[in-house]
Amino acid sequence: MTIYRRTIGFQVQIDGQVIPDAISATCSFSMDDPVAKAEVVCRTYPSWAENNKSLVIAMGATPGVGPIIRFSGVMRAPTFTAQTGRKVTITGLGELNKAAEYINTEDIQGFGGLLPGDLLGHSGPNDPLTFQGSGTAGQIITAVLLKVGCRFNASDILDTGRLYPWAIPDHFIWQAGTPSDWNNMDQIYQDAGQSALDYIQSFNRIEAEYQEDVDPVTKVVTNPRGGFYKIGESLGGQIFCIRVGGRPRSQVDTSVVGLNTVPHVFVEGVNITDGRMTRGYPIANTVLVKGNDQAFGDGPEFYYLHNSNPLMGDVRYNDPQPPNSPMIDHSTVNPDPLTSLETDRHNKALRGLHGASDYATAQQGMDCETVAKARMLEVNRVPVTGSITTVEDWKLGIAQTCLVAGAYDPATGNSQPGRMNTNEKLWVTALSIECADQNGAPVFKQTLTLIGGGWPDDMPVGA
């Protein structure tokens, strides 16, 4: 048996100064709550520490990626305890918290807030597409992050390429709490403004992509794939917006440890110290997405989608939380620009198949069809969920893809399920990293919350 010795360490800095008596540090990241969190326990309260001062946590193990920066943000809310061994707990909030706390109060044109064109700096009657200016979700989100002072790389903010707003700006306003009444020029604040993070997430609820393979003869659909673009914060305050949805299809992510590239493969009895996985039941097999009501007298834009699955059969189980939004302008994908979107739109919303190229070329606003089909990938599947704890010091982050298995052969890449009955790729939806001194011994561990599942690529959508 080979014994590997490793060195574990961490360092906590507040306002650039090292805390000399830190006992433990924990960093946590989540797709559901995109603001990174941290907690530091120290024996005494640093005399220079104060709310809103910078907080940086570096920790890790060698062999491993070592004590790299895992958290970068600000300190908040120190808590003091009077136990036998006195301790102070300091909370940290990540870079994206600037967007969570920034409330819009600007209403330049009297619309009740800021238009995308106001943010992008090209509003006005000369805009070639719409009079108030349009942009992709990534461009709008980038403008918001810049406005609130977040540090980020523009290359990390991705989107579908759809343009917003397409025609009517009302539902794309970053609300300021002022009335949107052209007859009232004395604008006063009537409600609280909208936070920057909430405004960004309003795009995340509709920014969807979907592709499928359609047999030209039988019209049978296979290999459905897609998802929604979500904003998040990962190690060191990295802000990103990427597509997450359906089941993971990308390659397993890796970390560079020393001179080696290590795939993120977690194996029972090898590098999983604790774990639990659940193979759940599908949420629904029917999705009805409603969009903007364009006041034609026949209700909002919509798309109805019903599939079957081996567990629910053809009995209709409705999506309990459909991603409805007035920011969705159209019922269906419309690959033919010569065909009016308003012509028999209710009929088109109940029929029709599209190839991947149709979804890729759509540009003017979002449609209920794309959103419904992307949502179907999340609800019409056997969800594989759970968590694992590992002592591996790999550079992990949320929205990464990993493999959890019972056995794994690194030479061939072959894997087998184990006692957790899992042998598939999974998304990392939440991550907790802890470094602590336990009974005089340093401990480093990472806990991953995971989700995956979905039908095989060759299974027809209606099967």
C-alpha cells in the first residue's frame, strides 16, 4: 500500500492583511443562489477588520492544485461567541453581491426605468431594428455588470444571440420604481427599484437554446439537446453566464495538478469519502409556456408540448413551474421571414417540427417553442441527484461536468456503476470547499451537489 503525504494550508486576508489565527474557512457556490458565500472562524477579531472590507481566501492541498484563491469578495456580519474557547465568525459575500445589492433608480426616458438601449448607449430613433435600441442578453448583462462595478471577463458572459427587445420595450425595462406615464413628467418614486441581479435573472428565465435531429421522411425527433443560460460565480470571484440544461453532454472537466491533467472522475472507495445519489421520478411530461400578450384579442403567445416517457406514459403531467414570461415575444420559431408571425399563430403553436438550424438562425426575440422544448429536457427525465464529498484537491467549480462511478479504469476510460448505482456525467450545481484544523490535524475537503439524468440520445422524443 502506497502512503501519500500531503500538506494542507489556507490563508485568509482582510483588506490585504493576513489573519494570523484563522481556525477554518469554508467557501460555497451555487447555481440557485449565484452570489458566492464564505465563512471564516478565527480566535480573535482582527483590529483592522470592518464590514465591506475585502476578504480573500486561499486554500488547498499539495499534492493538488495547492492554496489557490477560492473566494474573493467582502466581509460582512462578524459574530462573536463567548465559549470556553472564544471564537469569531466572519461572513463573506462574493463579487456578484454588488449586483444583488445595487438597486436601479434611473429613469432616463420616462419609461419607468432603464431600457436596454439606455444601458447599451444606442437608444434613439436611428436604431436600425427598433427605436429604443436592442442587444443580445450577453451584451445587456455585460452592461449591467459594468454599471454596478463587478469585476469580470466579458468572454465569460455567453448568450443565445437573440436580440432584445424585438419590438415592444415594456417588459425589458430595468425597473426604477417610478411610474411609466408619459403624461406625468414629475416622476416620483412609488415602488422600490429592481436589483441588478434580479434584472439579469429575468433574462436567464427566457434565454434558452434547443436543438434536435429530425428524420426528413418519418419526422421522428431524436437527440434533443439544449438548456437555459444562467449567471453564476465561481472560484476567486469569477462571474460567468453559460448554458446549463438537459443532461451533461460535454467532456468531463479536468484540473491541472503538477504536470498532469486530471479528469474530474469520482470513484466509490477511491476518492469519495461520503456520497448519496437518488434516481428520482420525472417532474412532468407536458409543458405549456406563455409569453407576451400582444393585444390581438386572442390571448398571450404560447406553445404547448406533450411528450411521453416510460414511467408516466401518455397520461398528462403538467409542469408545475413553467417558465412563462412577457419577455417572450413569439409563439414559435419562424425560420421563414416572409411568413407573418401573427398568421394562424395558435395553430402553429400546436404543431410543427424544426431542425437545429432553425433554432440557430432565429434572432428577433425569444419564442415559446424554444423555451418549452428546453424546459422539457429538465422535467421529462429521470433526475439523478445527490452529493459526494472528496478530499481531492482538484480545481472544481459550479456548472462543471464530472463523472461519478463505482469503478473506473483510467487507461481505457471504462467505468461501471457501484453501490450508488451511478455511472454517468453530472453537472456540479453547488460546491462547498472547507479547510480546517480538526483536533490538531489540518483537513481539506470538497462537497459537490450534482444533477444529471435524461433519456439516451437515440430515444425518440415521443417514445
